[in-house]
Amino acid sequence: MALLCSGCGWAQARARALDDGRPLVVTTISILADLTREVAGDHVVVESLVEIGGDPHTYEPVPSDAGKISDADLILRNGPGLEHWLDTLIDASSVPRPVTTVTDGIQPLTIAGAGSDPDPHLWMDPVAVRRYVDTISSALSDLDPAHAEDFRRNARRYRQRLDRLDEFVAVQLSTIPAEQRRLVTTHDAFRYFGQRYGLEVAGTIWSVSTEREPSATEVATLVDTVRSQGVPAVFVETTINPDLMQQVARDAGVAVGPPLYGDSLGEPGSGADTYLGMMRANTAALVTGLGGSATP
């Protein structure tokens, strides 16, 4: 049923683009789709390959995805290393299409213990997302020069909203007591967020990718970390099965905090169905779970 619904959504998007001559842009993840819609306005039809709630680390393309790539006038990917499956899709498509990596020019973090793999979750820092928006604006302007000024104007306005978001998050998280500013999540998606706002990532079940199943020893080590560091709550991301983190919480004797949004936006109506809403929802969840106090 999910695949059928996805196919229907794509068919409708393609029909809209063909009916009025608008370019069709394909993004890899829902977060990029939202950012692109903000910059594009009504001039472009935008669709995401990975559906809301899907995990881009473990995404397995379906045969129709190659057709979507072929239909697209532009493909936007996050990089670095997030969408390892995309190159195969591009190679399988019938028509070469331009591809823009929205993190080009941003130096990613490399996580100790994760080999040389970079951390792709740069969108968790709103300041880095300003660069995303500029890159998206440039790519859209190259695709549709007639509306380049609109894209630049929309990008300027959205950067201002990102600045306000950054200020909001900083103020809210500043209410968490210093000794409780430790973050334990299902996978290592919050390094950029923690670096920006002064939260220590004390531990995760998975590293930057969720492809490898953690061992019992690794889970037990995380339980010990939660106990020894006095972490008040642990958190589960919406794209990941909560069972292991619930086990960690039980064994460590702590609460599971409100859900976090890491690799996907929330469902429509969740309050996290845009990038700005997602980041505000994460902020509220962390303030609640780590003992802060929300401010007006």
C-alpha cells in the first residue's frame, strides 16, 4: 500500500509539472524537499524519493525510482555519504540529469569510531542550512533563469527565518541545567546540533548510519554510560525502531523522552512537517526530557 501511495504521489507530481511546464525537482529526503519548496515557491514541482518517516541510511530503492530520476529536471542530494544508493539509481536511469549536492563547500565532521565516514547530518545546524538554501537557490536559478530573482528573494526571506530559529533554539536550550546537558539518542544524528547549542552527545546505539546492527556489548556499554553520567532521559528518533532504546532506558532506570526528528520530517499535522517545525519540536522535546523550562 505504501508503494502504491508513493507511486500515486509521483504520478500526480509529474502530471502537475507536465500540465503547466514547471520543472520537476527530485530530492533524496523530505527535509531537502521542504527547503526546496520554500526557495522555489510555485515555480517548481518538488518531490522526495525517501518518504516521510523513511530512513535514508537503509533506504532500498524500488524499480520505479529509476523512472523518477529520469523524469526529474534536477536532482538534489544531501551528501556526504548519506545517499549511497543514489549513484546506482542515476546509472540505471535512461536520461542523465543534473545533480547538486547541497552540502558542497561545508566541511563535515568525522565521528571517532566510525572510520573515515563523514557525518552527513549537517541540516541539524540551522546556520549550516543557510548554506543549503543558497546552494538550492543557485541550482534552481540555473534550472529556471526566468525566476532566478524570485528564488533569491525567497532564499533571503528563509535565511531570516533560520536566524530567528537559531535564536529560539539557543534560548530554549539554555534553560537546561549544565549537568544535564547530555544527549543519548538512537543514532548519531545530533553532533552538529550539540556543537551549535552546547549539548554533549554522551552516547548513541548506532553511529552516523543505522545500517549495522549494534552488539549486545555495545548496548550494555551505553547503559553504563547513561548510569555513570547521570543522563536524565534518552531519546528515540521517529525513523528508528524504539525497542533497543526502550531496553536501554529500562536497564538504566531512566525515562524515554519525547520523540526526536532526525532524518525525516514528521507526518502532516504533527507540527514537525516542515524543517522549521521539526527543529522546534526537537527543541521542545529536549527541553522537556533534560529538565529545562520552556520560555515564551
